[in-house]
Amino acid sequence: MEMQVKRREWVKTAAIIFLAILLVLTFFSNTIMNHSLPEVATQSVQSGTINAKIRGTGTVTANESYEVTVEQSHKVASVLVKEGQEVKVDDVLFRFEGGESDELKAAQDALDQAEQAYEKSLIEAGNTAAKENREIQKARDAYNEALAVYQQYSTMSATQIATRLAEAEVRLKDLQTESSQAQQDYDDAKAEYDQLASQIAGLETDISDYEKLVDSAQSELEALDDKKSAADSAEQEYDGTYAAYQEDYDNFFTNSEVGENHSKASAYADDLSLMETALKIDAATAQKYSTAYKAVAEALAAKEKAESDLDRACSSGDYTSTRNELASEKSTAEDNLADAEGELRRLKKQQGDDDYLNDLKYAVTEANQAVTDQQAEYDKLSKASTAAATMQTAKETLENLVFEQGLADSSSVDIQAAKKSIEEQRETVAKLEKESEGGEVKSPVNGTISSLSVSAGQTANAGTALAKIDLTDRGYTVKISVTNEQAKKVTIGEQAELVNYWWGGDDITATLESVGTDPSDPSKGKQLTFRLDGAVEPGQSLTLSIGQKSANYDCLVPNSAVRSDNNGSFVLLVTSKSSPLGNRYTATRVSVNVLASDDTSTAVTGLSAGDFVLTTSSKPVSSGMQVRLADES
């Protein structure tokens, strides 16, 4: 019995262990299988809008441009334009520093060498021919003599001398005109200076007279005031003295004893003893009367004198009127003095100082010296020109005689060829000299400066573009890069919409002119070229939109979900099936019909809203394969 129980326990335990191992194995087999399946991402089918338009951004460029070049190298003195600036024909673009260019110098050196070689050949030919021809001998000697005289004045060619002589003559006339103008400026300034000096001297005399009038009027006013003060003082003194002695004086003359003898008392005021005797008064009374009388008399005399002096000082006999007259005269003299001083300051300011005249006089001296120097240069060139003409005549005479003699040897042919070569080289030098005149480069076209290659201080090399001018009247274009698929959705002649219209896009139209290979990606991309009409500028960045209008669709899937093979377009639907160990996912092929697409989505038929389509996978996936979802890994 006990053995049976133990057996049943063992069987039960073994069954449990077996089931546990089976479950573990089942779990790990599912996990291993899942890790071996392709990991995929899905997205549900939705309704929405397809915007089939193509957008792209490009830079506005001119259809045609002109490169500004020069045939001679020059150092740039200044650049008178900047990028983006509009220019017209004959507008000055650059100015060069003075001096001969390397090309002109080389051409002139070549000409000098050719002429020297020619002269030697001609003399040698003349020496050979002179042995048989007396006229050639004379012509040769005349040429040698003329050449020697010519070389004393200059090493330049006759053409150069003629050019320099003409320039020297023009310069001489200009300097003579400048000298005459400088002399005229000095004479005019000197005349004005002298006239102002005369006016200033007259004003200084007037100012001195006005100052004397002011001082005189002031002195007369002070003297008049002094006399008035003296008269007032005398009157105050009389009034004071009279008041002090009035009582004693009145009592004395009203005294019955002397009142009737008043006149006698006055007569004896200076002699007290006579007064005592005549008036029969005591000495004390006589002294008292005499003192009072003299004090009043003196005060009265002083008052009368001061009033007399004041009357004499007053022209009208009235102090106030006289003083007002003197004050008016002084005020008038002061006003005239102030006016004269103001005018004097103005004239002195206008006259300036001697430095101005000295500068003008120095300018006259400099101008005259420049004329003298230029005249000497002109005379020297004139003599050189005469010598060159004489030498040229002698040379032509010798040439004609030598060629007329009909020398059949090669030297005669070489001389004639050398002469022709020299003429051609002279034309080259003349052309280069003409091109270098003025030292500036002008615009040959109307347009806009799109780029500059040199700046002030740099050297503009011959044949190198100094600037690029966009010809605005030839139109503008803009190019945008698109994919090959996008390029299939546009047609030549189609108009594009301007997206960044805030740059004046309402006045701009863009028409597709061509579809070509994208130079940046020839294998995968295309380049759309649009003709622009309207107010655009080179260098502007424009964003264009071109293609079909937007439309609503019931089924939209990502572009990455749509695939194609020999049987057409299709998608892989991801379906799920439940199992004891979880959901199983399978990719199933479903054929679709593509209706439209844009940069992100494709509208199709053959699907239903809510279906899940495979968009990306970690491994290649075909229809019927099991897959695992990325979000369940």
C-alpha cells in the first residue's frame, strides 16, 4: 500500500516537471522565433489631402552678362562702382594710376629695336650702293648727319615726338592760361586790398575825429557841471552867511542911532575908526557891523560871480538847455564813433591779412615758372621734331635711291620687309597709346554690376575680367533642383507661383522654360529653369511652387509603403492572428492603383481606412512572411 502511494507521488512530480519544461521550451521557442523575424514599422491608412505641387528655391541670375576686360595691365587707383549698382553706357567704372603699361612699354621697346636694326641695315645697304652711285653716297651722308642731329635731342621715334610735341603745346597753352588767371587773381585781389586799405585809413581818421569830439563834449560837460556846482556852492555859502548874520545885520540897521546913516556905515565898513567917529558908536558895535557886512558882501559877490560864470558858459543862457545840447553832441559823436569802428572791423575782416596776397603772389611766381619750364620743354621737342622731320626726309631719300637701284640681293628684300614690320609695330604702339589715354575704364553696356574682381591698389592684368555686368534688358532666370519623379509632373510653359511674394512677387511671373539634368546630382536629379518677368534683381533668392492643385482622397499611405514590380504597384498589409503564445503578424501583398502623390504621401485605391501598411523593415519582406512590430520588440 505504501509503495503504491510513493509511486503515485513520483508520477505526479514527473508530470509537473515535464509540463514545466514544455512551457519553458515553448516560451523560448517563441522568443527565438520573434528575434529571427524582420522588424517592421507600420502606419494606418487615412484620408487626407495630397499637395502635388513642387517647391524649390533658387537664386536669380541674368540670362546674359558682359565681362569687362582691358588689353593692358594697369594699377587700379580707384573703383567707382559697387556690386548691385546699375550702370549705363560710358559710366566710369575704374580709374588707373599714371604711367605706361607693361604691354605698351614692351611694344615701344620692340619698335625701338626694330627701327635701330632697320637704320643699321639701311646704312649698310647705302654704304654698299654708294660705291657705285654718287647720289646714294650724298643721300647716305645727309641721312647720317640728320640722324646724328636728331639723336642729340631725343631717343624717341618721330611719332612719339610728334605726340609729345602736341601734348606739350596743349600743356603750354593751359599753363599760360593758368598763369594769366593767377596774375589776374592777384591783380584783382591787390586792387581790392588797396581799396579797402584806403577806406580803412579814412575810417581811422574819422574815428580819431569822433574820439576828439566825444572828448571835447565830455570836457565841456564837465566844465559846465563844475561851474554849476560852483554857482550852487556860492549860493549855499551866501545863504548860510546871510542867515548867520541876518539878525545882527537887521538889528543894526534898524537901530535909530545908525539906521539913517546906513549908507555911511557901508562906506566906512572897511575903516572902523571912521565908522566910530561918523556914526558915533563904540568900537564893539562898529566891529560887529563891519564883520556882518563884509561876510554878507563877500558871499553875495561870490554868488554873483558864480552865476556870471555859469551864464557865460551857457550858450543860451540856460544851464539845462546848454547841458542837453552838449550831451546830444556827445551822444551823436559816440554813435558815429561806434558805427565807424564797426565798419572798420568789417573792412579789416574783408581785407584779411598779407598772407592771402602773398599766397596769390607766390602762385603767380609758380605759374610763371611752370610756363617757362614748359616753354623750354616745348622748344626742345620742337627742335627734336624738326630734326626728326629732316632725318625722316633724308631716310626716305636714301630708301628711294637704294630701292630704285634695284638691288637684287636678299638685303634689299629684308630691308623692305623690315620697313613694313616697323609700320605695323607703329600701328600697334599707337593703338595701345590711344587705349591708355585717360586712364579709366567705362561701361560698354547698360546693366547691373554682379561682381568685381579688383580693388584699389591691385593690378588689373590684361585679358582678365575686372567686373561682370548683368545685362538687365536680356531678362533673368532662376533654377531649382527636383527629383526625377517630380520632374515628370511638370510641363514646359507652365507658370509657377511665387511663394515669397513679399519681395514684390505680385509683379513677377515665372515660366518653366526647360527641364535638364541637375549638375549637382546627374544620376538622380533634374533642374528646372524658369524665365522671370517683372521687377527682379540679380542675387535675389526666390521660392517657386509648380504642379497640380491640392485634392482630398479617402486612402493615403506614406510614399515608403508603395512598392512596384512587373505586376504593378502594391503595398504590404500587416495582419494579426491571436495564438496561445501571443499575436502573430503576417505581411500580405495587396495591389493598389496610385492616384496622386506629393513629397510625403500617396493616394491609392484598393485599401480601406484603418488598414495597416508596412512602411519600413529591418530585412527584406515578401508576401506571406511573418514579421514582428518594432514597438513590440
